[in-house]
Amino acid sequence: MKVNAKEFSNKDITVTYNPQKCTLSGICAKELSEVFSDSIIPWVNLDNTESSKIIEQIERCPSGALQYLKKKQEALV
């Protein structure tokens, strides 16, 4: 059975989660529990801290199951 990747967004970034790649190390929930939860649905809440902290945590994901994409910022007129 194939499970599709999940997407979560805030004003700065979109985070994707690929459950087929995840090794369930729990590093995300242990190190940034205000964003990643192993007991609450939805388990990712990007509004609970700065996007830079979320990006730092995603870059520590050992399996690469978590990825991010920065959104383009609109130019001020």
C-alpha cells in the first residue's frame, strides 16, 4: 500500500513528510516538540516557532523524510 507524502505550510515554508522514508527515530519530536508531535493530530504545527528553527530541525532528519521549501517573498511596493 502506497502512502502519499504529507504537506504542512506556514507563511514562510512548506514542509513535506514522506512516511515511506521515515525511520521513526523520533528526533524531530524530541528536539522540537512544540512543532513535531508523536501524540497529537495534526502532528506538525508550523505556527509554534520560527521557520528558521524548523528548517534547522529538518536538516537533522536522519532519513530525509522531512523536507522543506521556502516560499517566495512578495516584493514590497
